Amino acid sequence: MKSSFTHYPIIIFALLFYNQLLVSQPIDRIEVDGQHLFLNGGNIAWINFAEDIGPGETRLSLFEEIFREVNEHGGNTLRMWLHTTGENTPAWDGHRVTGPGEGTIEDLRNILDLAYEYNIGLMLCLWSFDMLRISNGPEVTERALAILTDEEKTNYYIENALIPMVDAFRGHPAIVAWEIFNEPEGMSFEFGWEFTKHIPMHHIQKFVNLTAGAIRRTDPDVQITNGIWSFFALSPKAPSPEEPPGARRYSGGLTLTELTVLKNYLSEKYSRDFSIEETTEYYDKYQDFGERKNYYSDEELINAGGDEDGYLDFYTVHYYTWGGTEISPFHYDFDHWDVDKPTVVAEFYLDETFGVDPEDLYQTAYERGYAGALGWQWYDHWQQREGISHNWPLALKNMQTVFNLFPEDVFLEFQSEIP
């Protein structure tokens, strides 16, 4: 009679393989407090634009109303903007960041603790392309430009504001991720829009790398992402028209500040001093629509900033119907894009989308292999802004549908205590 021990290697191998399946994160899931989930939710994204934390009133009763509503419809995640423009937070002395800003940590703690009570995770977006919106005025845009393009000023922000914020909330279960930017491509030479100042994508990549590295060393267990304007800046498989349909392209001459930023970048890149005249001529290159690639891969980010810890854990990508079906997550499976990390569809309107019913958008994202769906946005519905799709009720209906169909993939119940 053969000993049963002869079967042990096969059994052990099978157990090890099964264990690996359990501990490895699926490409279509995001970890939240130890649970691998499809992010089923929406964007707040603000109650008071750029003023929800820091000096001024924080309307906690409205935040609680949002959290309760999403929880009651089977949602698990909301995306919230923090500094946004930099006008209210962080605290500044000229172009030097001196701290998170009065009341910033206290306000954010209250919001996170409320979200925890309702089993809602928050994606915390630090900055938006709005930081270089020309209408902000020179005081706001010039100091924002400084932290994006001057490494010394970047480090003032990291040391005096970012690290204290991350450290204050280290291990908080309600943080799904720190998100570095909202649509930074809108303030780039390669993709930028006419109402913003512009910098090379290199500086955006470097800022993402340096801030992500600082976050990871401060809280090694927290996740980091970045809000990407479209698949044009995330995937080499995106189409290559001369300009994307409906894109808001930059027009007009460079300001002296923009010209200087570009001159310094070119001088560093090519290891020689570019003249103002050469920089002006070279500018034509940046009027061409940007190269199709993943600007946020580990290699791209580390090459830009040099911080080996400065990589992302997953991507968030946005989609609006100006992009047609060519860059639509609702018309292509996730595998189509040749992207190497889980990707959440983190902004979109709940409108009829080239044959996809608005009531089916979340389910479609789920079935096509994306890691989440976050509709845009609660604020528009609350304020009933003219000319804007007010589709928050449809977002809630979509959340409920996904919860009803796939509860095991979206149900969130925090297991960890607030530290």
C-alpha cells in the first residue's frame, strides 16, 4: 500500500497556489481596509470649492447627508478634493508653503471619521489643474507654479504640509487613497487648455513622483493614485488624431513666466542653455498634441523625479462624451488599453453614452473589467447648476444596481479601528 505522504507535494503546491490567489490583488479590484472591492460611488467633489478644509466653515452636516445617502444605495467610495487651487490651503509665506493651513487637519479628521461611521471610503485628491487657472490671479497661480517647477518649493510643500497631513491620518481605514492631482494634463504644454498657465508634463510627472514617494514613506500601507484626464495620457492604445474631439486646446502666446519655465526645462533636458529665441521656436513642439503613452507608469515617474518610492498603486481615469467611443471605457474592455494597474473610471456623466443606457454605466464598467465607477458629481445636483447634467439620482441608482448584482464585490464594512 502506497503511503499517502506521496501526495503531499501536490497538496502543498495546490494550497500555496490557492493562497497566492487569495493574497494577490486582482487587476479589477482596489483594496479598502483589507477588502478587495469594485469602487462603487461618486464624486462629492466639494461643498465649498477649495474651502472644505482649512480656514472657514466646514459643513459637516452636509457631508454626513452625502455619506448616509451613498451608504443607503450600496455605495462604498466618494472622491473629495482638498487643496484644489491652493488659495485656502496649504498655508503660504510668499512661494513657500509653511504648513497644512489653520484647521486643515482637524476638518479632514472630522470628515474622515464621519465617513467611517457610514462605511464610506474617501479618495483624497490634493490638487487640481485649477491651481494654474489664470482667473485665480497672479498671487495664487505664481506660487502654485513655483511648487510645481522648483524642487526646493516642492519640498517645502512636502515637508511642511503633505507629510504632516499624511502622518496625522496614518492608518485611517476610511482613506481609500491619496490622489495627487485632478486632471493635471490641463495645465501642461502637451495637452493644456486655454484658461490655464502651462508647464511641461515632465514637471507634473516629477511632482507626482516626489509627493508619492513622501506619502509612501510616511504611511507605507496607504495607497496612492492620480486623476488622469483621459486615456490619451494613460494608454499607448489611445487613437492619435491631430487633436482629440472636443479638446480645449491652448491658444495664444506664452507669458514670460511660461517661457522661462519651458526654457529651464529644455536647458536641463538637453544639458545646454537655451536662449529665449530658441525656446520660442521650440514651443511649436508643445502645440502638437502630446505623445500617446502611459505618463504615470513606474518607469516614467521614477525617471522624472528619481524617487524609487514615488509610484502609484492604481490609476483613476476620466471620460466625457467629447471623446466619442474611441477613448470610452464603456465601449472597450479594460484589457484593450494595455495598462498595467487596476483602473477606476473616476469621473463621467450619467448620460446616454453612444448606445449605453445611463442606468447601465456602472454595471458596464464592472463587466468590462474596470476597478470602479465614480459618477460626476453630487455638487451639480445639489446646486442645480445651469447647463450641467444633474445626474446624482442616476448615480445612486447605478450604485444600487451594482450592489444588488454583485454585493460581494462592493460591500464595505470597516474592520479596523480608527487609530
